[in-house]
Amino acid sequence: MNCLICKHTHMKEGTTILPIERGNAILLVTDIPAQICANCGEPYLDEDTARDVQELANETLAGEISYAKARGERTVLVAPFA
């Protein structure tokens, strides 16, 4: 796999953090397994992991978006992936 940012070809196993913003809520999903570019640090998720992160975000933010919108303030949530 080539990095889309720097075109480097060497990846290493690691974890990443992904911020997901919906309405006034921000969810930080932590400890996501990823392939990390050894040169620039850009993270890449495989399809299954990306789908799992999306499901986690949907479940976690389902009740929080309307709550945050009603209060008119930004809410930051943190959800560990593992």
C-alpha cells in the first residue's frame, strides 16, 4: 500500500484517534487499530474497522445530538474503540 499523502510504501501497525462531528456533538473514537505510514504518520483503516467505527459513532451519538442541539452548546464525547 502506498501512502496517499507522501507516497511512501512502508506501513506499520498502530492505533489512531478519529474525531467525528455531528451537529453540536464531537465524538473522539480512540484506540482504533490502523496501518500508519512510517514516513508521515497518516493512518489508514481497513473496511471492517471503518464500518465498526461508523457503527460505534452512530450508537454513541444517537441520543447525544438532539440533547446537545437543544442545549445550544458543543458536547465532546470519548469512546474507546477496543
